Amino acid sequence: MTDQTAKFTLGDKSVESPVLKGTVGPDVIDIRKLYGQTGAFTFDPGFTSTASCESQITYIDGDEGVLLHRGYPIGELAEHSSFMEVAHLLLNGELPNGDELAKFENTITRHTMVHEQLTKFYSGFRRDAHPMAIMCGVVGALSAFYHDSTDISDPQQRMIASHRLIAKMPTIAAMAYKYSVGQPFVYPDNNLSYTGNFLRMTFGVPAEEYEVIPAVERAMDRIFILHADHEQNASTSTVRLAGSSGANPFACMAAGIACLWGPAHGGANEAALNMLREIGRPERIPEFIARAKDKNDPFRLMGFGHRVYKNYDPRATVMQKTVREVFEALKVNDPVFDVALQLEEMALNDDYFREKKLFPNVDFYSGVILSAIGFPTTMFTVLFALARTVGWVAQWNEMISDPAQKIGRPRQLYTGAPQRSYVPMDQR
Ligand code: SDX
């Protein structure tokens, strides 16, 4: 709270609303009483100027290109941390010491298997079903399996559900991939790391030993860190809104997966690589930049632009560096990386992108790496959902345990028909 207030005058009404100050970032005007005081709502479709909650998990400074998780810069976490360590940080608020990390990893490891009945859900899908459609269905179905931990008012049960979700997402994601390529599901091997386990369940086959390549494991783990959480983005806001009614946590995460799937959000990584492949060679870049600038053409540069970042997305910086590491480790020479680098350079030197402050975001380079590792483009957003489950779960826990929490119920500006009487059929 500050001693500042914001004054509103509406007709003959004049009200003052308190201004609240966070640790860092923009102050907020607390308008919770505004409707009661003025009879008017605020209007903010897309929430471009609205803080929906108070949170202590992630902070983004879009102008400076800063991303902090519990105060730690994303670049330092990507460089020095592991996804499991970041998961502990996001969930519990502090970096774990050695014993705490070992205990957390052991807990997660012991929840990696799914109920055998859950495997039956996959056979209901066509083999060519989009893996994100499968993820929506199967993660939602998890809500039918854990009636022992659905009293979300009990912190212990919330934490069990959280651990189950974080642990089972790699297994479910790998199974979605296996189903789509007609290979048998591979059970978790809990002697491996979280990320190594995922790579083996995805690319391993019963017919032979699977060897985790350390450089790929490290790159994949870093990609998970870069996607773990991102403040009140669309899918996290979806999870919070679904959870605000007290809904089953597994069902809430399925809602988040559905939202993330959209090409304007997490689906952009799949769309970005498809775009880079369509461009094909540097000579065609000007044609696509012209289309992105053409108001009459709905085409946008996928992987470019951001609601919050009006500077370079710090995750894209790490992602570009990781492309080089993976290409070197796997001896990959995919021309799509050169197309991406030259597209970025041309766009960042173009007045249109500079004036609108459109920079590469987390999705611009991720697909180049994932494709090099061997994932089909349809799996890219599944990997985003796998990693973002940690953020969704952390934000969901924060919301449920907030004493000020209440069900989310926005209002509207109604511009429809005024009240009118029913017209009998013979008079229409
Ligand atoms: C993610 O919120 C998060 O934190 C998301 C995320 C996370 O970690 O959760 O960071 C993950 O979703 C990253 C974003 C991935 N999406 C894409 O890369 C899709 C392409 N980008 C966009 O469609 C767009 O930039 C958004 C959706 C990301 C942001 O859109 P906004 O903030 O609503 O901005 P806007 O659509 O109003 O665009 C502002 C202007 C418009 O031009 P004008 O109407 O002002 O003339 O910029 C233009 C847009 O036409 N513009 C683009 C563009 N993005 C915006 N023009 C060309 N190419 C683009 N990519």
C-alpha cells in the first residue's frame, strides 16, 4: 500500500482509489470498490492494463527484457540450474540445498508412472490426432484417477497433486508421441534424470538400449527451464480462473493446455518452424517480411512480438545460444537456422518491427532445436506444456492459498438488444 491515491470523477461522483506498490514494477490502482462507488466498470479486453492478481513467483520487465523467477534472472538459472531445481524454486520460493533437491527429485521420480488404465485413453484417438489434442484429453482424464488428493483446501493434498502433475507430464507427453508414431509406450526408468527419463520414454524402443546424449539432455533441460513460468500469460490465467472455482487441479491443467495450444501463444513454436521451413531460403525472406507488414494480409512473423516484451525476450537469447550447442553436438547443419538468423537480422533492421518493438520471443528458435533433437513439429507445444506445468502448478497453489482469493467473474460492456417482448411465430 502507498499513501498515493488515484482520483476518478464520473458525473457528479468523485472517488479516490488506493495505489498499491509491489517489490518492483508498475504500481497498481486498487479498483475493487470502484463499481460500488461509481456504478461503472473498467473496460480492458485482453487485459492490456490490468493486474489480475498479486503474485511472488515471476516478474517480467518487458521494456528491459528482464525475467526473474523468485528474483533470480532467467539467464543465470538457464546457465547454472536444472529444471528440477527451478521447479522446486517456483513451487517453494527458494533454491533447494543439496538434501532438499535430492528429496524433491526422489518424490517426483516416484510419481512418474501413470495408472495402467490411463493408457486405454490413447487408443480412442486416431493415430494422426494432434498430440496437443491427446494431451487435453488425457491430462483432463487424470482428474478421474486421484480422488485421494482432491481436497484442495488441504496443502498436503495440493502438494501431492502438484508432484503428480509435474512427474506424470513427461510420461503422458512421451506416450502421446509414441502413439502418434505407432511405437509401444516406454515405461519410466527412474535411474535417469527427469529430462533423461523423458528423452528415453520418447525416443527409446524396447528392442534396444537407449543412450541419453548429455549435450541433448542438457539442452532439453534448459529448454524446460526457459518455458517453466511466465507471470500471468494466457494459459496461466486460464489455470487460475479455472482453479478459482475450486475445480479439480488436473482438470485445471487441461484447461491450461487447451489455451496454450493456440498459435498466438504456445502454438507459435510449431507455427514458427513451419514458417521458417516455408521460407526455405534467405532469398525469400523479404517476401515474408513484406507480408507481415501488409495490413491486408493476416500473416504474422511467428515467434516475433510479445504482449509484454518490447525488447529482446531474454529466453530467445539463451535459445539461440542453445541452437549452436545442439547443432555442434549432433553435427547438424540445417539451413533453417541460417534462415532464422537472417530473418531476425532483417526484421530488427526494419522500421516496422522497430517502431512496433517486435523482437524474437521464446518460440522463434525453440523449434529449430527441437527439430534437430528429433521431435516432429506437432510435439513442440506438448514440450512447452510439459515445462509450463511447473508454472501452472506453482501459480495455482499460490492462488488457492491466497486468503483474498475468490472466484474470478469479470463483467462486461453490454451492447446487445434492449429488453423486448417475445414475438409469436406467425408475427415474425
Ligand atoms: C508466447 O504472454 C506470455 O507471456 C506468452 C509467452 C509465455 O511464456 O507464456 O511468452 C509465450 O505466447 C509468446 C508469443 C508467441 N506468439 C507468437 O509468436 C505469434 C506472433 N505474435 C503475435 O501474434 C503477437 O505479437 C502476440 C500475440 C504475441 C502479442 O500480441 P499483442 O500484444 O496483442 O499485440 P498486437 O497483436 O496488438 O500487435 C501490436 C501490433 C499490431 O499492429 P497494429 O495493429 O498496431 O498496426 O504489432 C503487430 C500487430 O499487427 N504485430 C505483428 C506481430 N506481432 C504483432 N506484426 C507482424 N508479425 C508479428 N509477429
